Amino acid sequence: MESDMALILVALRNVFRNRRRSILNIIALCLGTCLMVLGLGWVEGYHSYVYTAMQNFESGEVQLIPEGYLQEERRLPLDLNLSGYRELKDRLLSVPEVREATGRIDFSLRLSNRKESIYLVGRAIDPESEANTTVLADYIHSGDYLSSQQGGVLIGKALAERMAVQPGDTVYIVAQDKYGVENFIDIRVAGIFNYGFPPIDKNVVFMDLASAMDLLSMEDEVTRIVMRLNQGISPEKGVSLLRRQDIGGEIHSWKTFAQATVSAVETDTRSFYLMLIILYLLIVLGLLNSMSMSVHERTREIGSLRALGMKRREVLGLLLAESGWISLISAAVAVVLSMPMVWYLGSVGLDITSRMPESIPVPFGEQFYADFRIRHFAISLAAATLSAMVGTIRPSVKASRLVVAEALRGGRIA
């Protein structure tokens, strides 16, 4: 035990004695470890943030839709609807796993300010329950959020600028009701919202549910009910539980309505991981060569140690212990160096709205945050240690088997 401890301490002295070589190896390992930590956190953040954002901005976790609505969704049918909305909502809220449920009516409309008309998507919402289901109420740029007591609409900032309207102005909406009759309403602009997600900001108008029901001849009817589940209940489990309630209609997870987003995220995640692995391998290949050369350059030193009575096992242990110390020092330095960036990306985030193409089917919001986990550090440190050991073990085994006389002459390790 004492001899092993002495060997470990000698290995530490050797690390500091061969400063130039050790510093180069430590820099390479630090670079690889920092890259791995930041890369894993970035990918994890992208994956979890986009999925969470999609649920918070748009889809909730679970939705109830009429039978056959999914196949006709592109035409925004009003004849396929859920009747008895208030009673249906109360029934859903009686399920212990359901935290909130809110009705919506999606429909086509023509918005006018008397100077120009634009065809858009209308989304009628139950204001109070929608505020507990999505983050719309948190993204009001100016004016007020919708209220059940006072009719109004919310318009995206980009659309409001285009149409030169402000909170308090009156706009005009034309839409076909569920019978195909074209109806007209003049309504107040309650507020301007800004999601930072152009497909919604430029193309969707939010209206209070009561006003929309009058406009569309929908008597306590909605086209979907969006739900949030209690903490710890996954969307898949929620779907399974709700389908057993015999509520009617179709129950689907949020992923059913966000297939483009899910596909894009999965493809990007695989690409990120592949790129990260390639970059790390390039760093590791240089490290392996450096660690191997470190052993090759010390043939005479190894011969001297053998001549002084050190056994082959002890020589091998000494060289591996040096690699272990280099890994440990590199890990400590890498953690210290990466912490500022970890804190910044995880807490402050990056403003990416100006860099996102408008066609991307992902609601990022205004800030992107990385998501760092303890396992990311563990994986990165384990990879660094393994890389150092792999680079040392083969030449170390061969060096320990050299004939003492040949090693003292500086014989090369085969």
C-alpha cells in the first residue's frame, strides 16, 4: 500500500518535472473536455427547450379533438367540433392528472383596417384558462391581454406594424361560420403580442372565445381542447389515462400536432452529436500521438528505473499514474474554465430571434438556454481519462518489457 502511494506521488512529481510535455497534453485534454461539456449541454438544451417551448407556446401536452378532425385539420373545419364545451371542460378538470384545460376554435379569417385586408388564421381562446395553459399572456408587448368580460383581439407585433394598428384601435374581421355563411364583426385591438416566432406573430390573430362563438355561430362549441398535466405525468401517460375515461372525440399527445418540429429536432440532435464526436476525435487523435511520444522519448529514463530495481509492473503503473494525474489536472482546469460559459448559457442565454429563419417550425421565443446536467460533466471527464489512458497504455506496456541494457542505450519501442 505504501509503495503504491509512493509510486503515485512520484508520478505527480514526474508530471511537473516534464512541464512542457505535460502542459501540451493538459491543454489538449482541457480543450476536448470543455468542448464535450459545452456541446452536450447545448444539445440537451436544444432538445428539451424546443419541446418545452412547443408545449408552452402552442400545443399544451395533450389535446382532445373531434373524430376525424386530424385528417381535415388543414382546412380548419368548423363543422367538426366538440359540443357542450363548458360541461366537457369540467369533466376533463375532474380527472386528477389534468391541471388545466382550455377550449380553442381555429378558423380562417380576413382582417382589415379599412386600408388593406389580409387573410390569416384566427384562434379563439378561453382567456383565463389559456393563460394557465400557454405563455401567451406573458408575451404581451403592449396593451392588455384578452378578457372574457370584454371582447377583443391580440395581433402580433410584426402584423400590427404592417397594418399600422395599436391597442385600442378597431379592426374588422370577416369569416365564414360553421354553416358557410360569411359574417362580419368590428372588434377592438386589446393588445399586441410578440412571441419571436414569425409563423405565429405574422399569421395568427387571437380572439376571445365568446366573440368568436357569436361570429362563427358556434353555440358552446370548440374545435379542440388543449390540456396541461400535473407535474410528473408524461404526455404519453396522460393520453393513456384520458382515453380510458370514455370522454368521446380523439385524445392525442402534443407530438401528433408538431410532427415537423419533432422531426427537425431529432435530425438536428443527431447531426449535433455526430459533429461533436468528430471534433472530439480530432482532438483525441492528436492527444494519443502526444501521450505515446511522451513514453517513447523516455526510453533511457525507463531503463534507468529498471536498472535501479523497479519491476515491470511498477514501471507500467508509474506511466499510467502519470496519465491519471494529467487527466485529473485537466479535468479540474476544464471545469474551472467551462463554468463561466456554463453559467452564461444556462442562466443568461442567447438572443437568437434575429438569427432564426422564419420558415423554421420551432417557437424558440426570445432567448435560448443550454441545459447542463451532472452527467455531462461525468461523461466528459470519463472520456478525457479514457483518452489519456488509451494513449499511454500500449507504449507503456511495451516500454516496461524492454531489456534493461537496450533501454539504457535508448532503444526504440517497437
